[in-house]
Amino acid sequence: MKARNPWRLCSVNQVEQVKLIVRLIPVWACTFAYAIIVAQVHTFFIKQASTMNRSLGPNFEISPASLQVIPGITILICVPIYDKFFVPTIRNFTKIPSGINTLQRVGVGLGLSILTIAIAALVESKRIHVAIKHGKADTNAIVPMRVWWLVPQFVIMGMSDLFTYVGMQELFYDQMPEDMRSMGSALTNGAIGVGAFMSNAIIATVQEISSKWGNPWLVNDLNHAHLDQFYWILAVLCALDLVVFVFVAKWFVWKRTEEGQVVIP
């Protein structure tokens, strides 16, 4: 008797496992926009800080990169508030033990990432206005504007991480097949990596197009750049992504379980 060729005949369970993974791919793709904003936190947000007044007293100046600790501190502060106040309050309305399901949590995080980049655009517009007012628009000089103006965008980004990143981990872990749950964590971190590459591609595209119509937007001297307009482009792209995510979430088919076993639809 000939042995069964595993590439030509699959069990029902294997087919259902593939279905679970395929259902998650559109959701995973919709998180790339959030990852693009994460890339800005570690690049242009820090570049903004380097052009602003960072002095703390007469003899001390903070490092621009140190602002990256703010999202982490925000998460540490917000997690207890989320668990002790937000979840019980929302649970009364939704009747869901976790307050909101994981897709809703990711959606809220995507919305917060849009708010993050919109605030960053407004602050950058303010920074450019101050630079022009003090005659520093054409020089790579420190703008007389306190670096604390950047704190709100870092704080909102931390809140976005709390919803999106944690929501992604919970969703991919819960909806993956039982023996492939480690792949769920890989998808979460993989989305961040893909977002970084997409950020580079968007920057290159913006530079190419803006150079054809005049001066490139993203130059080393931010006082002579158009970083605020670049941020608005990202905000629009992320808003479109959120619209797509809403439709994807609406038609998402959840994995049904019964006593820990997957129920085949």
C-alpha cells in the first residue's frame, strides 16, 4: 500500500488551521500604518527635539534620544488605569469581560496613532513659525522653543502602543492555531519591521516627488524643511488605513472554541 503524500491530501484540521492564518493576514496588513508612525518616533521625532531648547537649568541639557522613554513611562502609568477603571466601566456597556475585544483595541490604537502624527504636525508647524519669527529658518540653529512641546506626541504614542501593540499580541495569540501561537508573536514584531521599511519607501517617494516640484521636503536642516507637511501625508495615509481596518474588522470571522478545542465552522 502506497504511503499518503502529505502535499496532496490534508486533514480537515490542517485546512482549518490555514483558514485561521489567512483570516489574520488583512488585519496584520492594516497594522503597518501604526508601525510607520512608530518609525517616526525613533527618527524624526528625535530630530525635532535636537533643534529645540533642551536645557534644564543653567548647567544641564537633556539628550534628544532620552525623550523615547516617555512612551514607556506612559504605558506603565496607563496600564493600571486601563485595568482598574477603563475595563470595568466599558464592561458595563459591552458585556465583554475585557471591556472591548482585541480588534476594537487595535482599532483604538490605530486612531491614537493618527492623533499622534497630527499633533506632531501641529507642533512642527509651531516650531517652524518660531524659527521664522527669530530669523533662524535658513540656518541649522537651535530654535528658541522648549522641547516639552513634543511631550504630548510621545505620550499619545505610548497610549497607542498600549492599545495597538498589546492588542495585536492578544489577537494573534488567541486566533492562531494552538500549535502555531509563537507565530502570532512573530507577526506582531514583523509588522513593526515591515512598517520601518515602508517608512523608508514613503520618505524616498516624498523626496523624489518634492524634488521634481522644487526643493526636497526632508533635508538635514529641519528649519528649512517641510516636515509638518510630511506628517500630514502620514496622517492621511493612516486615516485611510483605519477606514480599511474598520471594514476588515467588520467581516472578520472569529475562531470559535469549545472546551479549548477549535470548532470547525
